[in-house]
Amino acid sequence: MRRRDPIVLAERGQGGARADLRALRTLMPYLWPKDSLELRARVVLALVLLLAAKGVNVVVPLFLKGAVDALGVTGAAASVPLGLLLAYGLARVLSQSFGELRDAVFVKVGQRAIRRVALETFRHLHGLSLRFHLDRQTGGLSRAIERGTKSIEFLLNFMLFNILPTLLEILLVCGILWALYDWRFAAVTLVTISAYIAWTLSVTEWRLKFRRAMNQTDAEASTRAIDSLLNYETVKYFGNEAHEAARLDQSLERYEHAAVRSKTTLSMLNVGQGAVISVGLVAVMLMAAQGVVAGTMTIGDFVLVNSYLIQLYLPLNFLGFVYREIKQSLADMEAMFALRDVDPDVVDRPGAPPLDANGGTVAFENVSFGYGPARPILHDVSFTVPAGRTVAIVGASGAGKSTISRLLFRFYDVDGGRVTIDGQDVREVAQASLRAAIGIVPQDTVLFNDTIWYNIAYGRPDAPPEEVERAARLARIHDFVTTLPEGYQTRVGERGLKLSGGEKQRVAIARTILKGPRILLFDEATSALDSHTEKEIQDSLREVSENRTTLVIAHRLSTVVHADQIIVLDSGRIVERGRHTELLAADGRYADMWRRQQESARLRETLEQVSR
């Protein structure tokens, strides 16, 4: 049976009781960390302060009862019960102080748990295979972590320090009422609070569907509005303003209906809660009043039982909201923990040694691979890139060129054959050492939303400034950077959008130069550059590639004419191989591609001349 996506379940607020318990069990070790005596001591002290706060809180009405009884005395014995009133005030202050101290003591435990969970989840996601990330939306993963960590804080604040202590207080109050009076007062109090909780939870559970409908329709309306405004020109081109307004109104109408149902059912919930508490109050007040009339109870006792019920009611006033949020928090936390249960497709074998890349010879030996049974990509591919030499792989889009780079980095394991570096199967060595030996300039360069300096230095974060600048010079980007007002401290924007395609690619080249790997891989490294810049960077790449094993994946054949060997891929199979002149002389697939690209280049030059 196919397991449902935990992130989707969290979006819908559906975790299930078993999943909720599992999430809580997973969280517990973080709240009682075995490696920190300090944090465990804080947990114990927080529980002591919690018990102290509740203990003091339940005796507050007793001081009020004593003061009321003292004020009820007439005659010569009448006096202001100063001590009882001071004790009443002190008890209230102590109850609040113990609660605040509890929060101050426990906050480090909670925040450390959030930090550790978030960090471990983040590391686990980086350890998962490329296949997992290609099948996921990054925004969904980010929301799962963000909501999961926030849910931990909410659960600690409300469930651990609100709901559970309130239940303890209910038991204490019932015990006091039973001890002071008789079992009927305890029974009525317990039944009233139980009925209040049962009514709140049952109605809130029923109301959840209206809240979900509100959330879904609100998200739908927001998405439609933003999508329409982002495509403002298209809307205007086709004169579809009325159509867009009608689409938005459909979502707003559904939200309106869901909001009306939610509000009316909330009123019903509140009326029911008030009715339950009122019935309970009237019942205990009638019993207390009868006791006062019979002389077995005092006016202070009458005030006491009323105070206890009101005192228990106040923290439960938001029970419906808390219950709904706790359920959502448990689902969010389960979604985050479920991510950590995902096993990577590619793992190091136990005790895998580091790669010993002395020369850097790369070999593909009868490699077959596919992204699933229905999508085979490579078929029995064999070639060798001798140490210090340059081999280019060319072919039409979809021929399998970029797949070769992913297999070399071991983002996937081959289905058949093997990939070796200096005779070592990449599946038998540690992945970290494998990737440390290879540098890549990818076709689609994505930069971090940080400075140009940070993005270049990312190739080797501990590199001294002079080496970072040297890499920038070799990549022919230093001169451009110096013309910017903020120089290397210029921020590149999200995914590097403030830079042109060529500028981004030169930053990527500088980053790889700084890494200084034994093996270089250029995946369409100059595809976004103009002819002049491309020639400059090709000269730089040849200088950097000297004495390094280099694998060039290219569509533009003019960039690979100096390669020691050119391999032509077609539908995942090698159809030709040789040097540039040899392949032209063979007049095969490569020669045909060369002629077409030369004709296209001449046509572009003609059009540029005409446009001038």
C-alpha cells in the first residue's frame, strides 16, 4: 500500500492518533538529552516549579475564604484580616512568579530541542539523493521544517505547561473540595469540567472541516490574485480583467461560505461552554448555599467553591483553539520527522575509504543507466579520460550528456557497469572524498543570495583573499567586479538574478578554479556567453585545465575542437569518437552537426551586420 505524503497530511491537518503518538515519542529524547546534565537539571527544576505554581494556585482561594469569613464576624471580635489579605496577595504573586521562573528555566531546553531537530533534519535532507529532491518542491520542504520547528515550541508552551498542569489542578481542587466538604462538591466540579472539555473537543473536531475549507479557499484566492497581478500584461493583452475578477470572486465566495459556517459554529461552541460552566456554578453554589443556611458552611466556603470553578474555567477558556492548534502542530511535527525517515538512494558502504585520486584517470566501463524502468538513458557506454587529458562529450539534447556528470558525482548509482577514478569504483569510496576531487561548472548556474565574494569563496571557504581574487581574475570577472560600487561585497540577489547569465557563469568558473580539484567537469560552461567572452573564458579554462583531467560536456562544438578526444552520444549510445579533424574526415554525425552549427553561426553574423 502506498504511503501518503506526510507533508500533504500536514497541509490538511491530518496526522492520526498513531502518528501523533509517534511524533511525541520522537520528540521526547530531545527534551531529556542524555549528553547534557545541565538540560536535564533544567527539566527537573522546571517540573518542580510547575508543581509549586499549581500548589500555590490551589491554596489562593483558601486565603480568600478565610478573609471573607473574618470580615463576616460582627461585634467586638471584628477586625480587618490583614494577614489573610497579605497572604492572598503573596500567594497570587508566588503562583505567577513560579510560572515565569519555570518558563525561564525551561526555555533553553525547548530552544535547544528546536535547534537540534532543525539542524538534524537539514543535514538529513542534504544527505538524501538527488532523486528525492527532484521529486520534491523545495518550498514544501522548507515549510515542513519551519512548521515542524514552530510546532515543537507551541506544544511545549501549551500542552506541557498549560493543558497538563490544568488537568493536575483539576485533580488537586477536587481533592481539596472532597476533604473540606464532601464528595458531592468534588463530583460536581469534576463532572462540570469533564463535560466542558468533552463539549469543547467534540465541537472543535467537527469545526475543523470548516477551518480547513477556510484555509484552502483563502490560499486559492491568494494564489489566483497574485498570479493574475504577476501576469498583468497578459491580462491586458487579452482584455480579460472581468474574467480574472470572476475567477477571484469564485474563490472569495467559497471563503465567505466557509467563514460564515466557522463563525456560527464558534458561537455555538461558546454558548455551549458558557452553559456547561453556568450549570456547574449554579449546582455548587446551590449546595454551598444550602450548607450556609444549615450552618455547616460559611460565606467564605460559598466564595471558595465558586472561586475554584471559575479558576479552573479560565485556563480552559481557549481549549478549542489550543486543541485545534495542537492537532495541527502534531501533524506538522510528524511531517518533519517523516522526512528524516526517508532513506537516501545512494549511501557509502560501511568503512568506505577516501578516494585516492593521484592521477585522476576517469573511466566509464559498460555503463547503463535509466531514471526508472520506463526511462532508460545510457546504454553500454564505455570511454576513458586519461589523467591530465581533455575529453569532450557532445550530442543533441536528451542524448544523456548531463547524466554522465551526475553518475561521475555519484548522485545516482549505475544500473550496469561501473564508473572508476584511478581504478577505484566510485561506489566503493566515500562520497565526500569523491566530490572533493571533482570540480564542476554547470550549465544552469545558481548562486547563493549573498555577495559575489561569498559565492566565489564557496569553492573553498577557508581560502585566503588573494586566492579568491586570483580565481576571479582567471575567470575574467575581476575587472567587472571592480566597476561595481560595492565591489566584491555586491549582493547577487536570489539565485543570482542581479547578474547576467554570463556574469553568473564566470562566478561559477571562479568558484571551481578556487576549489582546485584534480578532475574538472564543464557542463555547457560557456553556453550563456557571447562569442568574445566565450573565447576569453575558453583560454582561461584551458589554462586552468592544464595537467588536470577534464571532461567537457558541450552542445556548441566550437568549444571542444581542442579536446584530446571527442565522444558523440546519440540516444544514450556512443556513435562516434575521435579528434575534431578525424571526426570531420569521417563525415558522420559529428560532421553533420558541425556543418549545421557553422551555417547557423554565419547566419547570425549576417543578421548582426544587417542590424547595424
